[in-house]
Amino acid sequence: LRTVGRMSVRTDEVLIRVEGRLGHITLNRPERINALTMEMINGVRSALARWSDDPRVGQILIDGAGERGLCAGADVRLLYEGIRGEAIAPPTFWADEYRMNSALSHFPKPIVAYMDGITLGGGLGISGHCSVRIVTETSQVGMPETAIGLSPDVGGLYLLSRAPGELGTHAALTGARLGPADALSAGMADWFLPADGLAALTEQLRANELAEPADVADLADFGQRPPPARLAPQRDWIHDCYPGDDVAKIVQRLLQHPDSDARETGEHLRTMAPTALKVTLAAVRRAASMTLDEVLAQDLRVSVRFLHHPDLAEGIRAKLIHRDGAPQWHPPRLDQVSDDQVEAFFAPLDPADELWST
């Protein structure tokens, strides 16, 4: 992966080029909804390092190839192969991915991300920390990791812990996909633009330099309203049911709530990995008082610990490999996961595994 002068050099998985004043990064695995690989992560990091002090590049754009979405997250099949020793070790992958997330957040020039379509897990990591985050009518934004027995990572809990009320707690535990209006109200996006307006905005970005992220408002018509927020009518029961640090009490409140959506959510949580739920709740509460880089360091510790827990491999197997939808969680009940077991996920790693640094 390289750029020669100002010419584009194409690889199979990511396109890196300079167009006018615009450094343009396109995730290019549309058949996998642009799921991230190590090549893609390293390509993005290399481009950011190269463009950081390049006076010819005024701003960066990150988008995804195809019509299905920006990015479905890290390629979970590669993670599964890594767990089995058949691909790159997951801690190495995660550490590089988190360095990319940090670099996007701290980049000295405006970065515009098109969160069009599916933007989940690592897709939020590559867009949610950018300075200008644009959603469209097709956007589905979320952190679905608890579905496979893992805790949300890529700094997603930094964003979710700062969402108003308990919306972020709900999204972290359930893996809920937020539409454009909900993503905006949760602080996970900045602007709504219909998808058919993205091409015109890209042309504007090629021709103009953004002195500040807010200047993007002068380049496109952001006056249109997004489709109605799906979670807006549910805010009351979300606020009522999710306070506190006890997952079992949250589930009990949901199951006993008069709103049928709350009860359905409680039943859904009862099917999920107890360890992942308890660790995720602890992690999102801790993240509320952390910087992004501190959250990313916590993400690595927690994720590495899940590598040694049976639920992660089992969740990937049941949900994404064999697709039988019947994971066997160990242990199977919330009351069998002790506070000490949860706390152990946050302890410092062995020096060989403490790979995180900016």
C-alpha cells in the first residue's frame, strides 16, 4: 500500500489517494461490508501519518465502497481464526486498531466520516472519533459485541458513556442499532445528510479546505431532518430501568416494566452472555470518567481477557460461523458471575500482552 506523488495506488482492501485538497480513504471490501483487516488498519494509519504535516492536504474523508455501509466492524472470521492460532494474534490486531482509533481522534486536521448504512463495532471506531461524523437515512450505528460474548471496544464506550440519560447503557448492553436521529441525539454523529447528497459534498471537500470541522456546514445542505428516532418513545423506560451497577436488577426492572418494549428487551438480555453483560456494564461506568486513550487501554485489557474465556469463541461460533443461534454460555446465569471475576477483566495484563500505546 503506497502513494506515489499525488497519484492513487489501489490495493484490494483500501483505497488511499489525494484529490485536490482532500486526502481520501475508502474502505474497499464491499462483499464483507468493508469489515476491517490488518492491511486496512495499517493503510489508514500510514496515510494519517503521511498527511498529518502535508500542507497540500487540507482535510480527510473516510467512506466505504458499496451500497451496504461504511463498515460492519473488524472481520470476525479473522478473529475466530486468530483465536484458533490460524491467523494474526487478536491482541496484535486490537492494539493496532486502537492506535488507529486514537490517531483519528487526535488528528490535527478535520476528518469527515460518512457513516452511511451499516456502521457497527470497528466501523464506529473508524468514524465515531472523527471530527465531522455524517449520518444518512440508511445509517445503522452501534456496538454489537455483547451478542458474541465480548464487550464493546474501539473506544465505543467512551461515546456511549457520554450519551444522555441511560441511552448509552442500553446500547452497550443490547447492541442496539441506532438510526440517524438516535445516533445524533446520542452524540455519536454530528450531521444528517441524505445519501444522495454525499457525492456533492465530496466534490466540495476536494475543492475547499476546512479551517475548522464546523466549516463543513457551509459546504452542504444539512437543513433536512432525519427520519424519526426509533428510541425516542422509549426514553422513559430506558431512563427508569438502566441506572446502577447491577445487571440483574436492570433485567428485573425491564421484565417488570409495563412497557412491552422494555419487557422484550429484558427477555433479550436473558439470552445473552452473563459475563459479557456484567463486564460491559462495569466498563461503560468506568469509561464515563476516562479519556479516549484511557478507554482504549481498558478495551485492550478487557478484550485480551475475553480471549481466555470460553464465551467469545462460543459466541462467534454460534452467531457467525455455524449460525445455529444457540450459544452455550459459561456460566449460564448472571448470579454465577462474581464481582471478583468481573474485576479481574480490568487488571493490568502481563507485560507481553500490554501492547497498547499511542
